[in-house]
Amino acid sequence: MYSIYFIESSKLNQLAQDLTKTHRVFAPVEKRANFTCEADFSYKKFSLSSTLDFNPYRAVEPLKSFFTYPHEKVADYFSAEKNVVDIPQETVVFGVKSCDIAGHKIQDFVFLEGVEVDALYRAKREHTLIISGDCIDFKQVCHCLAWEILPYPTWGFDLNLSPLNEGFVAEVGSRKGEELIAQHKSLFVPIRDAQIAGRRAKRESLVDRLKRHLLPQNLVTKDSVQKLVQQGYNAKTWKEFMLTCVECGGCNFICDTCHCFLLEEKKQNQPGLPAGGQNAKLRLWDACLYANYARVAGGANPNKLRAQRLRFRFTKKFDFFVSNLGIPACCGCGRCIEVCPGKIDIREVLKSLAEETKEKT
Amino acid sequence: MKNIYRPIEGILEEIITETSNIKTFVIRSKEDFSFRAGQFIELSIPGIGEAPFTPSSDPNVKEKIDVTVMKAGRVTSLLHSAQKNISLGIRGPYGKGYPLEKFFGKDVLIIGGGVGLAPLRSLLFSLFAQIDKYNKVVLRYGARSPADIVYKQAIPEWAKLNKVDIMTTVDVGSPDWQGNVGLITTVLNDLPVDVKNAVAIVCGPPIMMKFVNLKLLDLGFDPKDIYLSMEKNMSCGLGKCGHCRLGKYYTCKDGPVFTYAQLQGINDIWD
Ligand code: SF4
Ligand code: SF4
Ligand code: FES
């Protein structure tokens, strides 16, 4: 069990400012209202003169964007040393939410487990502090509870903040978190039982509100979803929903769990790049909704049709990951719903599948 | 900690023309490199492109690796126009090799189509190296025409080996072709193998594998004894990039060789 403290808002701000001396600090900042009239929060680099916002729900950017990049160099041709992984800068990420943490489990599984560990990812993971927070509100698209993910983190953070009165209940979740507290001991005060009770009450009330928001939506459940996508393999749903897809890849890129990438080559002395560079290997985020994602040399493509690509995405999330990790690769953050110019809604796709397969049996 | 994306350097020592669109590239690695038959590598032209290939050389020969490549896409075309002595990048080996121990004491039936004989050649070398361990090795190889046959000099030599039975067929013959004419499935009828104590290993274009697999099931092969080489657009080779997914598997790390028993129940495996 790790420790738990209380920290006043002004002290938390001071903590963030202090951290900028040794770390790159990122925190969500409110953007102008979007078309749904909900406020959006977007990550900005935090500086000595910034003040910390407490985002009521997740930011626009997925947590993965701190650990893999849309475009990054992963190796040189040919480096002499076998162990060429630069130590990344110490980083702190504020404003992480429960869905992000749950979704990020997929990224950890992909890059930290399996046949080999991705040393680049691991280094970034080791040198990044995750400071999460309870949700105190939700977006229209939020549906974490449908996947049995609570809107407050209980694991996977270094420090979690739950707003209460003029400050935060600060729960430590890791050894790294304990070290952080030890270095800034004077900012924290011991927790009182009443504050723990206060946190519980706030959490329960948000869960209640979110339940009331989700119940009428009649969403597909965690334990039925794998069977559903298996049985719905030949469903019309895939085609019907993909009529409006413009293949922007937005849903893939903004997803907390989508991890696909493509290794590419960077040529030495390419126009537009600094001269004298070495040939290098790049890693680019890739999207299974792109037409050429699955194309093999010679041109054969098992996902020629858009419907096949949507099905590929859903069987990956709800069949592959349930088989291989025991959980679906959706955390209910709803980012893909907001980003999609074609208005394709993951909740609706699953519901439509459920209806189609029900009709058949 | 090891950077899993780092390519090692190999020098392209020799280029052997096999057919009008197939060449074998002989590469000497600058660092220790070894593989088991059936494993694949990612081969790159630095700064230009990378693609997966299964080596075709003898896994017991450590100094050099052969990669037999058919001109099919961008990277393979560039390789085909490459000159000797350039540096190439090698990553791997990746995937599971053939489980040779499981073949001990059995009739090993190998069926190849076109350039699919390339990975099988490295398997054949592994089998020949311990031929006493197997009951016999039967190779059935199909090519489009006599001109499309790879390893033309080697095949008759292999056929002379003890316990080895080889037959080649072509879809379309030529005036001086003395062998069989017909699709690969036509030479699978009177096989000198005991299906109850045999394994079948198939590598070739998807359409050929599809029909050969059906034929083998017809002949009474157990799906657990049929080994198929699956082709997907692999990128990382490490089970991370997602591209090669086949149902609940990644072709790169769980394959590229699968038994048909593993693939039963997965939709559209030949697409
Ligand atoms: S999906 Fe749940 S955890 Fe995520 S922001 Fe919305 S309410 Fe919070
Ligand atoms: S965000 Fe929408 S339009 Fe863009 S690729 Fe995804 S489904 Fe298609
Ligand atoms: S090639 Fe990247 S996951 Fe298989």
C-alpha cells in the first residue's frame, strides 16, 4: 500500500512549477468551446509562469502520444553499438484520466511484453511520471463504465489527484510517486478520514450521474462483445457504417489503445532535411482504416474494401485483444467518435451488430 | 538495453540469376547472425525500403545467408537492380522455425510452388543434414514453366540423395521439357508417403496453398500435420506493429509457419 496525502491547490501549482526545473511538464489547458459546446482540454507544455487547470475529463490527446510519436527515428544505419537507446528527458504528465490509464494497458502490453521489449518505449515509460485525476464531469461521448472502467483511477498512476474543497486528495500509486512526494514533502499534509470520505462521496455521485447518462444508450457489454464481433463477421453493419468514412485515420491516431505503426526509411541528405544525416529507420503511426494498411508486395490486399477495414479494426479491438490479453481494446474515452468526420460512432456500430446478430438467431 | 529496430550490416557478395524474375542474393553479415529454417528476416536497402524474406540457404552455414527474391513490388525491384558489394540492412531472425524434432521418424512431404521453394530449400538443407532422423523426404515442386524453375542445377543433385524422392511439374511445358505437365495437385495422387506417419509442409502462392491444403485433407492428412507458410505484409517482425494479424495471431511472431489446425476457424485465411 502506498501513502495518501492532501495538497492545497496553490501548493499543487507550486509542485508543477518546481517540477519544470527538472522535468518537461505537460498539463491540459482549456481550449475554446468546440461545436458540441463542451469545453476541450489540450496538452501544453507547462512553464514557470503557467497555472495548472484541473481538467474535469480527459484531454483531446491520447496518453500514448507521450510514449510513441506520429513520426520518430528508431535506429540508424549502421550504428556500431548494439545498445543505442538515448535516455529520454524526465517528463511529467498531468491530467491523465482513468480511461487513458486503462487504454494504455494495451500499449504497455504491446511494447513491454511479447517476444522482445521495445527499449525506446520502456525508457520513455521509466522516465515519465503519470499524475492522474478523478473525473468530476464527463463528455457526451464518454462511456468508460460500459467497459467496466470506473471514472477515477485505482491503479496505473504515480500520483492521483481527487479534487476536494480547496485542494486535492493525493494518492500515491508507485515507488516513483513516493519518491516525488519525498522530494516535495513540505507541500503535502497528512490526510484526514473525513477527506477520504469526501472523496468517496464525490466519486459515487459522478458514477451515478454517468450511469444515468449511459443507461438509456443500451450499450454492448464487456463480456458479450467478443462473441458479438465473431458472430457478426458477415454483418451488413460493416458496410453500412463505412459509407461515410473518408479514410483520414483520425480514429486510429487519436485512440488510446491503437498502437499500429509502420517502419519506414529515411534517406541521407533528403531534400528539406539537414545535410549529412545518416540513413535511418523511422517509425510512423499507421491506421488500419487506410486502404494500403494490409497490402502485400505484389498488390494483394485482404482489406481491399472499407467494410473489411472496419471489421479488421473491431475484431482487433474486441476479439484479438480479448483472446490475447483478456480485455477489449476500448476504454470508452469516445475520442474516435468526436474526431470522425464521417460521424461513425463505435457505440452505434456495436449496437447495430448486436441487433443484426439478434435478428439472425 | 537492445534496440529491437536496429539493423545489422550485411554486404551483398553475390547475385545469382535464377529465372527471368527471380534472383538469389548472397549476403555476408558483419555481425553474428544465425537462423532456423522457416524463420524470416527483414532485409533493407538503407534509406530506401525494407521487406520480409525467408532465407533460402543452409542454416548450418553461418558466414553467409542467401535470400531468393522474386521481383514483385518496389523493394524487390530495387533489389533486382542492385549491384554487388553494397550494404544491406538485416533485422531478425523472426518467427518460429519449422519444428524439426516433431518430424523425426516420419515421412516428410514438402510441397512448393514457384518461388515458394526458396524457404523450403533451407528446410531441405536442415533435413539433409540429419537425414537419418527422418523416414524419408519427398519433394513435389510446381512452377509455371520450365523457365520458371528455381535452383535448376541443385534439384537433380538432391534427387540422387538417399531417402529423397523428388518430382517437378510445370503448368505449361516446353519442347525440351521431359517432366510432368500439370498443376501441383496432379502430382499429389500416388505419393510414396504413409499419411498416418507423415507431415506435409507447403509453401507457395496463397491460391496454390489453398488447393494443396484441400488435397492433403482429402488424402487423409491430419490438420495438425499440415504446415502452411502464411504471407502477410509484415513490418516490424516483432508482434508490435499490428500489420500481420491473422485472427488471434500475429503471423510474424506466431508463424509465419502455422499448422492448418491452428488456422481452422479463422475467416478468409487465403485472402
Ligand atoms: S471516459 Fe470515463 S474516465 Fe474517460 S474522461 Fe470520460 S468519464 Fe472520465
Ligand atoms: S475517423 Fe472516421 S472517417 Fe476517419 S478513418 Fe476513422 S472512421 Fe474513417
Ligand atoms: S510484422 Fe509487426 S506485428 Fe507482425
